[in-house]
Amino acid sequence: KKGDIVTMCTITTPEIIYAFYALNKIGAISNMVDIRYTKQAIEEYLKEVKSKMLITLDIAYPKIKDIIENTDVDQVITVSPINSTPKILKAVASVSNYVNGKTPKIPFGKTYIEWNDFVKNMTGELVEYARYEKDRPAAIVHTGGTTGPSKGVVLTDDNFNNATIQINSIVNQRGYKFLNIMPPFIAYGIVLGLNAPITLGWNTTVVPQFDPNKFDDLLLKYKPNGIMGVPTYWENVMKSKKIEKADLSFIKNILLGGDRIPPEFEIRLNNFLKKRKVNAGVSKGYSMTELSAMTTLSTEKELGSVGVPLPKTVVGIFEPGTTNELSIGEIGEICIKTPTMMKEYFNNKEETEKVKIKHADGYWIHSGDIGYMNPDGLVFVKDRIKRMFPRSGFKVFPSEIENLFLQHPAVESCAVVGIPDEVDITVPKAHIVLKQEYVGNESEIESQLYNMLENSTLPPYFKPVGIKFRDSLPLTNIGKVDFISLQDEIEEHFKLK
């Protein structure tokens, strides 16, 4: 009923799209959770919102069965990834999955019900459609944000609708062919990848489980006019032999977001596209989960910039931690006032008030990013206020990895920093100093640390690509870890390679 929160732990399948809109129509709320999370993390997300119903892929059953009794959930609806495929392909896939042990044996009955049986057999009460209410919650997406650990970001009907209006100002064409490769459990995915294209009448192809290594095949097969994604996906395309002599003139818009985009990459990708008859250059969007979708948009002529604010959006540069606005060209915290800003962090007033701050002219989101604006109104992002860095569109918080590793009895000190990577651009690497009595057991301890990660609530993209054991870490003059020196050391290492 209205106000209930239903958790969806899945990838983008047609059933999830139906469920999202059906819940919204009666005023219920979709709590979107990454299916890759550990069972401990999924349990916490279910408890946080007190969901009584969970919709999930059947392959997640081994995780769900161990935690479900610890939550308020009394009904689990399972969806098979092959539910919506043609009958003959469904039959072949079902047999193959059963033979290969990919389909778990689920005890359907009181607690568990398969999607098709739910639709066919379940009966209920006649529920009125929810009428419009200002700031009514529509979805909760979970993010690390820019201010600390993961929080539930409450997005409203107004957020979704205003984001759609903004996208419509960029592409106003029914039947526009769009390739949706983004997962539904991030704001970028559910707001821009799922809702906006469907609402605007685009011809949308949904890719439930995107494989960057097959991006070239998807482009050639579906010939989309538009794609939204992160920069790393295009690295594989530029290396693809299949695309080497391809005509990609069907592409009209490419929007990149989620990751830092080095100017050299932007130039290289634009040149690659022009050689394959793509008339439009790459566009870059800037935003954060707390803002639902994009807030600025750039073109290829605005190299190094994230562009200008979209309709209904105001971007200002403020003295960090204050409401004092700075002048054009001055460097400060990037703050945004827009109708796509979140309602709040779920059940977390204290954290909400740190990010959604009231100025004299209303509420602004304080991004935690440092940047400036030039006389033409172009926004430039310089750096993060905190040490967070993006990895393939997801935000990594080094302190959370450090806090976990410091729980190991052998670890004396730990520092996690980002290092360059050809695929993910930046990936975490841990630098660890062991207590003296454990020196010599590095291999065993490294294995134990990775096991700690696997059994923690941290998402998979937090996993460091390596652990370096050191005699000491560089320190500031007051005894704290000198992350700047550590980062300089890493950058010098990569320059010498």
C-alpha cells in the first residue's frame, strides 16, 4: 500500500520495470539494492527500511536464505533472468542452467513465490492510485555519497520528473533508439537509464547484465542513437577489431559520467568517433546520487569542463563549509540548487543536514567537490574535498577499507590510495605496516585480509588490486599519515614506468 517500501535486489529485467511503475502507481517506494552486495549488506539494507517484501533474482537465493529470518520480510518474489525470453530460448536456457547447476532449488511456498505465479495466482485488495503529492518518495538508492559511509538517498516523483524534463531539453525525439547498459540500483541508472527514456517514448533496449568486453557487439547489433555510461566502457570499444572499420554514424549522443574524464581520453575518443562518421562529440555530465541525475552538461568544445547547468538548475561556488558565495574564477566547493535534489537521507536527519543546507534563497546540495566557474558559466571540477575516488562509475572510500583492515590483529597501520588503471582509471591499493611480531607472515595475512573483505558489507568494487607491505608510512609533522606524500610517491612510480 501507499508508503510501503519494497526492496528490489536485482539487475534490470522487464519484471523489475513493471514492479517499479506498479509500486509507484499506488504510492509505494522501491528500495534499490545492488545484487552483488554480500548477504550481510543486503540484510542491513532490508532491516534499515523494514521491507516486508523482497523482489530478487532466483540466483541470489543462496544469499537470501541465510538472512531472511533476521528481517521483517515475509514474502520473497523471485525472478528468473530468462523469464521474458522467447519460449524456445527459455526452454533451452532452463535446461542448460539446471544441468550446469546455475538454477538454485528454491522451496516455493509460504515465503518464496516465483514471479509468474505471483502475477497469475496472487489476489489482493483493490488499491486506489496515489494522487500527486509534492515531495512524495518514489525510490531509495544506496550510495557512499561524498560525506561518509553508505546512506539511503530518498528520491521523489518530482526528482524523477524534473530529470526527465532536463533530458527532454537535450533530446526531444520519440522513437529515439537508446541502449540502456546501466544497473537499476544507482540513481544514474534508474532515473536516466530507465525512467527518462521510457517516459519520453524512446525505443529502449535493456541490457540486464552489461559486459564491457561485449560493448562493441551491442553497438553493432542494436545501432543506438544514444548511450549513457562511464568512460572505461569506451576503452574496450576503441581497442575492438570489430569497430576498427565500422560506420557508427547512427550514434547521435554519447553521455559520459560517474568517473573523472582526463582531457587526453576525451580527445582520443572524439577523434576515434569522428573517424567512424559520428558527427556529435562526447558530452560529459556532472552530478551525484543526492542530485538524482545530471546537473551540468558539456560538449566537445568545452574540454576539461563539465559544462553548464541544465534547465532549472543553478550551480554556485562557495567557501567550503559555509554559505558564502565566491566570485567567478575563485576555487571553492561546488554547490547545486535544483529540483532534482534528494528529499533526504533515509532516517538520517543529521547526515542530511550536512549535505542539504539551507541558504537565504532555499536549499542547496554541498557536493564535497572543489572547483570553479569561468566567465562563460562553465563549471570545472578540480578535486575531491575528501579522498574518495570513482572506480567505473562507483565511489570508493579508502577509509572504509582501512577501518576494516585495521581490525586485523597483525595490522599496525594502513593507508589506501588510488592508483592509475587502464580499465577502471583509478583503483584502490592498500599500504600496510605490520606489527613486528607478524613480519614474515605477509602471504598468510594478505589472504586473511581479502577474506575479511569478502565477508564484510563493503561492495566488490572496494576490493584493492593489491596490498603492499611496508616498513613505515609517511607521516605529517603531527603524526598523521601523509596521504599527499604517499600519492606523490605513487605518481612518481608511474612516471618512471
